[in-house]
Amino acid sequence: MTATATNVDTAIDSSWQRTARLGIGADAAASGALSLLLLASASGLDSALGIGYPVLLGLAAVLMAWAVELGWTLRRLFISPAALRGVIAFNAIWVVASAVVVAAGWDGRTALGTAFVVFQALAATGFTLIQVKAFMASGGPHRLG
């Protein structure tokens, strides 16, 4: 029994686990904070950003759900490479979708609105890079195929 506990302790304390927790924790904090900001000020931000009020509320809901999911992931004793890959995939989709929205110009965003979309996509990219570093160090690419 001691050997198993030691193995678990070693896995939990591994460098890639700490890196994964850093990337996921920062992602959760930023997503939750942005969600609260959008919920608190969507009615004033809609005209400043040129992004409709319902869209801002929808984004706030998605970001809050994402922050909760990330928080739930952080509660795990051990973050598996598969779970980490799922976080990376969601963030990659978010970044690509943000780039498509900016490039397509589908809405009436203001320059501030475009900067807002680009900035949050860059932040998500930063979190994703930290998460990818942890995933690569975990040996996940070799174990997951």
C-alpha cells in the first residue's frame, strides 16, 4: 500500500502536473473573471464593443461553464493526459473560432470590439501553450496515439 501511495504522490508532484495545473488554473481564473465582467457590464459593453447584448450574455454563459469545468478538472488528484488533451482541444477551437469571427467581420464590431476578441484569443492561446507543454511532458502524445 505504501508503494502505491508513493507512486501516486510522485505522479501528482511531477513537473508536468504542476505545469498542467498552472495552465488550467490560470485559464479557469481568466475565464471566470471575464464571464463575470461580461455579466456585470454587458449592457454597457454592447455599444462600446459593437457586439450585441445577447451575444455577450451567451459568451458569459459559455465562459462561466468553462471556468466551472476547469475548476472541476483541478479538483482531480491526478489530471490525466486525456483530460488535458480535452482542455487543449476546447481552447484551440475557441481560438480558431475567434480568428474566424475577426476575419469574417460578421458583426458590427467596433475597433475596441475587435481588439477585445483578439486579446481574449491571445490569452487563450497563452493558456493553451502552457497546457500543451504539460501534455508533451506527460508522454500523452505517445500514450494516446
